[in-house]
Amino acid sequence: MLKIPLSKIVAINTHNIVLFLFLITALYLSDVFYCRAESPDNQSTAFTLEQCLSIARAHNPRILAARNRINELAADYTAARSSFFPRIAVNSYYYKIDSDRLAFSGPTADKLYGSESLHSLTGKQILFDGFKTYFNQKAAGIGTEAQKQETESTTRVIEYAVTEAFYRLIEADENMRVAENALAQRREFEQLTRAFYEAGKVTKLDFFRAGSQASEAEQALIEAKNARQLAGMLLAKTMGSDMDSASAATLEVSGQPLDAAPPALDFEALWKQAQATNPEIKKLDLEIEQSAKRIQAARADYFPEISLQGSTGKRHRDRGGSEDEWMGGFFMEFPLFEGGLTRAQVAKASSQNMQLVELKRNRNDELRIELKDALRGLENARHGLITARQMIRADTEGYESSLVLYRNGKATGLDVLQAQVDLTRSRFALISYEVAGHITQARIKQITGR
């Protein structure tokens, strides 16, 4: 039996432990470096506006429903044009009747057949139906094109909603930064006021006012954070994303503020473009044309239907055997009385046509007002941006001057606090006008169909 000294066993075990620890350390360091190298790809990147719009076009349920509606109307078009083609069917039946029946030739006549079966192939081709099939096909085709415009209109509405939610999230982010900056200023001023109060340079009221302003800034920051979470969830919901609530609340976006004031736009040129390219107007025009075709299709029931019909097959009877038979000829069906059905259908189609005409007129008036309101909003944002930038420069200078004077005992704490409030308000106003400019430009694009 091999014997190993205890000292050697301890040395071997210590050597193994050192190697084991060394391997663990190497693996840990490699994992750390690997994670650090891969962290930019693994972290959630900030979404741009175009990425948000792309996700909305692919996942928003309203857009997907509108696209599926096109398939439904395309099927209606196929069903409407099917009457242009012949109808071919296979008929087959078998029945039994009383076998004790006699022929009409008298009491001595033979009994009639007691069972009969028929297997035949029939066909029907409509030659003339008052052009009902033609107008129904045209109406169905126009309906498909109208739904495409409806889908385009829905897409524009969702794009505007996504754009608005996107910039509202940017506004929430910027407001949170402003609130954090304001809180830092107020806490710094609170500490300065505390030092002056302990040195007997200011009153207790100044110290309380500084603390109150700091508490108010903390409350504003909390509200800004809550607004930011809500804005993220709203953007994720508008995009139709399947993010959970936690991921949506922390959704990151990247967008640029307005570098300059938006330009003034010409109303008449924009309105002319809206009349030509707005998908809602184009859809209403197509629906009016479709309703006119439906009126003509309804009036077609006043005319007779002329068709070519034929059949061929084999008839078998238990008395008489089996015989081939065929039939062919022209048929005309003329409605003499249907209880006023055709007249009611024509009246309904005419009423729908007039409704669409009035709806288009009303929608034109609404879009004209909406476009004017959007242009006024853009003008307000343009002037607001200029004013807000000037106010920020003035309020920044006022805050810094009042703080210097306060340190030198030549201004009161109320002057500094008021300067801080004015500066914060100006920064909030600048963000609000920038976001309003972006959203209003998106609204103008939606109205004009660009």
C-alpha cells in the first residue's frame, strides 16, 4: 500500500486550491470584460421617431384591422363579378311514389313507374340583367379603392398620434431635467440661507421660504417623473407594441428640438394640397362615386333577366328503363310585382348618395377650420419660441445677478427665489413651445395628406 506523507497531501491540496481560485478569477474577469464589451448592444437603445412610426405601421391594431378590411372588400369585388361567368351545377335525385297508379288510357292501362332517379349537369349563363352585375362590380371595385384610402387615413391618424406621444415623452424628459436642475438650485440656495441664518444675516422667514421652495421643487420633480412614466406607456400603447408596463414606463426616445422657429406657411397653398391629397376627401369622393353605381345597379331590377340555360343527363325509372335527356334554350324572367322592393332599393341608394355628398361638404368645412387652427398654433409656437429664448437669457442673467447680490447682502432671499421661479418657468415654456411646434407640424402634414 502506497503511503504519502501528510505534508505532501497538504501541499497538493493547497496547489489545487490556488489553481482553482486562479481559474475562477480568470473566468470572472473574462466575463466582466465580455459584458462590458457587449453592454452597448444589450442595452435598450433609444427609439427615433421614424422607428416608432415604423413599429406603429406594423403593429397598431387599428391599422391592421383597416388593412384586413381591404381583403374583405376585394372578396366582395370577386363575388360581384362572378355573375359574368356561367353557373354550372350537378343535380342528382332519387325518389319513390305510389306504384299502383294507372295511366290515363283507362282501367286496362299499365301501371306507372314507382321510382325515379336523375343525374344531370346543368348550366346557366346570364345574357342581360339590366347591367346590374356590371354596376355591382364597378361599385365593389370602387369600394376596395375607398377602403385603401380609409387605410391610408387611419395610418395618418395613428402616425399623428404616435408623433404627438413621441414628443410628449420628449417633453416629459426635458421637464424632468428642468425639475432636477431647479431642485439642485433650490437646495443649494437652502444651504446658503441656512448658513446666513446661523450667522444671523437673514431672518427665520427667509430660511423657511428657502426650505418651502426646495420642497415645492421636490414635488415638481416627483410629478415630472410620474408624467414621464405615463408618457412612455402612452407611446408604447399607441405604437401597438407588446411591451409590459415596466418596459413601457422606461421607454427611451431620442429627438432633436427645434433649432429655429418654424417657418410661416401659406394657407391657400396648403388647403389646395389638402383638397387633392387628403385621404379622407379622396375616400369620400370614391364613396360618392360608388353610391352612384349602386343606384344604377338597383334600377337594373326594373329590366328583365335574359339567360341561356341547358342541361344534360340520364333519367332512370323502374318501368321504362333509362334514357338520356337534354334541354336547352333562352329564358326571360320579368318581375311583374315584388311589393315595391325595387323602388325601395333605389330610394335607399339615392339617400345614401345624398348623405355622402353632405358628409363631404361638412368634412371639407371641418378640415378647413382644423387647418386654420393648426396654422395659428404653429404661428403661436413660432413666436413663443422666440419669446421663450429671450426670457431664458433675461431670467438667467436675473438669477445670477440676484444670487451675487444676495451673497453680498444687497438683495433679499425673496428676490433670489422669484428669479429661480421665473427661470424655471421660462425653461418649461421653451420646452412646451418646441413640442407644440413639432406636434402642430405633424398635424398639418396629416391634414394636407403629405
